[in-house]
Amino acid sequence: MEADDSDGRSADGRASTAPSIGQTAFGGARERVGARLGAARIAAGVELIDIARDTRVPVRHLRAIEADTHDELPALPYSIGFVKSFARAVGVDADEAASQFRAETSKTAHVPAFVSLEPLDERRLPSRTLVAVSVALLLLVVGGLTAYGAGWFGGTPDAVVAQAPAEQVNTTATELQGPAVQPGVDGTPMADPAMPPVAATAVPGAAAAAVSMVAINDAWVRITAISPDTGEVVSVRTGLLAKGERFDLPATPPGQRLWTGRAGALRISVGGRTVPPLGGPVETVKNVSLDSGDLAARLVAATAAPAATPQVQ
């Protein structure tokens, strides 16, 4: 119940028993707000537990307000609310009590941290020239790595993608055992004078010889074949063949073909005999037949080449 400051009477006409916040019960000097609220509570004849029940303010906080131990109170906004509730419960002006509490307490209101929204100093940012040069260098490095991976560097200047001739797909070593023979005038076979006879160097059992490859250096390979069941292209092996790694080609499916960007980094053998390199160290070859018969034909051609010396007319 609030006091009437004009005549010292309450709103219901009875004289107020609680002193004003600005004076003591004996008209003395101004005391601290906690002591005045405690005196008003005693004058009203109420206990802290009763005020706590009516105001829902914890007893420990009411006791701290009376004792002026502000360190035991919560944050300033909550403490001011508790002081006002305490003052109303004992018939003291709540706003005046709150003002005195603010003046006496060491608690301060929470001040939110100031966030600077000033733009960044342009001197801290890289110049446009530096950004442009950095982007150009990055693109140059990426382009160089891409070109190197594609095999544009190294090898012969006019290196082209090797393509397996279609007529060699079903060619066997036995068909390449000797030079071409032309019929004579009387029908008797006559050897080509520009091509001296060459001994047969076919690999025995080439049609069924095992094919394997060993990576001299790291090389990406893709080996595919046509599935005899579905007629679709199937992958036999796709990925990196690490340096020193060996891969034995399976017997099936037939018609396996090779695609690699480092032909010279692969050592291919058929029936235990090494086939001449398919290309330069970083040359790209594609669609090269890996059938044992076609590889054996490469061996025969490589053996026959030194013996084929042209005749000077």
C-alpha cells in the first residue's frame, strides 16, 4: 500500500505507519535504501517469508536488499525490480526506492559491445594489378599442368595419336613370316627384288600367348573390350598403373584395346618377349589392339625391318 505524501495518509484514509523513503521512523538523516525498507517492514509487522510469498522474490534477495549487500543480487534490471516489489509490499514509494537504489549500488547496466561497421581501409586491400597478375599466373599454372597431363610436352614434334590399323585386327604372326611374292612370266613365284628373303620369326603359339604390361613410370591406362554377350564396351582396367606395377591381361573378353597418355612408359610383352614401345615417353596412343596375335605381328615387323634394305638402281 503506497503512502500519500500530502497529509501522511494512505489511499483508504488511514494514517500510514511506514515512513517515507526520504526519512527515518524517528525523523533522522537519510539512510540507505536497504535499512529504510527493513524499517518499513518491521513497522508493517511482516516477515521476509511473507513478502517472498506475495512478490515471488526469493528470500535471499530480500535479505540482501535489507543488508545492502548488492554483490549478492542479480543484474541491475532484476535488482531494481526486486527493490520496487519490496517497497510496494511494505508501503514505500517504489519509484523513489528504485532511484535511491540506483544511486547507492555499484552495479552497472549491461552495455552492448559496439561493432564497428566502418569500411576496410583501401590500403589494406591488394591492388588491382596484383590481383590480375595473380589470376594470370594461376591460370598459366593450371593450363601448364593440363597440357602436361595431355602429353603436349616431350616426344617427337609431330607426334600423333597412334591408331591401330583395321587390317591388323585379325592378322596373326604366321601371315607375316616372309616377304611378298609375285608370280613370274611363266607363272613361277618370284620374290620381290627390293625385298630380300627374311626368315620367319613368328612367336610360337602367339594366338594364345599371355600378354602383360609393366609400368616403367607412372602411367594412366584404360583397357576396354567389346562384350561378346551384350556387344557393349566394357572396361578391363581403368586407372593409374604405378611405376614398377605389373598387369596381366585376362584371356577374356577378346579384342582388348589400350588408351594411354604415356605410351613409352609401358613395357608390353607377349609370350615372354618384349614388344617395341608403342610410342614416345609422353605420347598418347588410343585404340591400340592388345591381342596376342597383333602384338606378335609387331614383333615380326620389328625383326624384319633391319633386313629390308632398299636396292640402289
